[in-house]
Amino acid sequence: MMMTAGKCAICGAGPAAKYGLVILGHYICRPCEEAISGLAWDDPRYEFYKSGLKKIWR
Ligand SMILES: [Zn+2]
């Protein structure tokens, strides 16, 4: 059984957030995906998302 589409690897949102992408087997919900792609470098939240991505890419 494949149950990879679980919680968002960054914000922890459940599968209720249907849309998103899977990077290296980790699910990222749509809001996080959009936030990451639209986030400015000096946005305080950037660090938050970056550390979330680090958990995926390590
Ligand atoms: Zn998320």
C-alpha cells in the first residue's frame, strides 16, 4: 500500500489540502507551494519554508 500523500512536509496540513506536489516522496500542499514560489527573499516566512524544505532535501 502506498500512503505517501499524507501531511504537508512544511506546514503539516493534512490531506484535506488536496492539491499540491510531491517532491522526493514528500507532499507539499498548494498554499506552501505557492508561498515558496512567490516568497520574497527578505520575507520573514522564507526561513520557515526554507527550513521545511531542508527536511526534504537532506
Ligand atoms: Zn503546507
